[in-house]
Amino acid sequence: MWTCPSCGEQHEDQFKECWKCFGKELQHAVTANSPPPLAPPRMLRSYGAILARMIVGALIGTLLGVAVFHRWGVSLADAFVAGAIAGGVIGLLVGIFFWVLFPYEPGFDAGPVPEDGDSPRQSPD
Ligand SMILES: [Zn+2]
């Protein structure tokens, strides 16, 4: 039997530390500073914005596909089918590319966009 010098609690010899004081130490250690202020949440790109890029990618891919396949001697109808498939694949890749690599709206946390003076202004008369 031994007595804790800090709190006076009596313990069996098998215990090496005072459970009361150990708990106090833990509580003290858990006490944390106030959490840092949260960063402003960034805006995720809307699905519409990604879909628009996919459609643009698909259209460009289709046009390129038709041009390339037709240039290779494929008839225009077949070239259009192959081009549409290629365009679909390219559009899908473009969509995934933006979705994975650039999921956030650009410039949201970069502060206000500086005025560069190319917006039309009314001249004072
Ligand atoms: Zn103690």
C-alpha cells in the first residue's frame, strides 16, 4: 500500500501511478487552445459548369474526330459516327479532368479580382 503524495489517495502496490492524479494530468493535457479561425469555404464548381466543359470538349472532339477520320479516307457518315464517339470520350475526359483537378471555382480565395479597365464605361458628357 502506498499513498499518493499529491492527493493522499491510497493505492495497492500493483499500481504504479495514482489514478486520480493521472486523470487530472489527462484533463490538463486535453485542454486545448481555441481552434484557429476556419478558412472561408471554397465554392465547388457547379455540375453545370463541368457539364458545359464536357459539352464543349465533346463538340471539339467530335469536330476534330470527323476531320481526322475523313482525312484518313473514311466516308463522311462513318467519320461522323467515329468522330462523335471520339468526341464523347474526349468530352468525358475533359469533364473528369476539370472535376478532379479543378473542383473549385477559380479565384474564389484569391481576393477581389483587380479592375483592369476593359469593362465598358460610360464617358461623361
Ligand atoms: Zn494522486
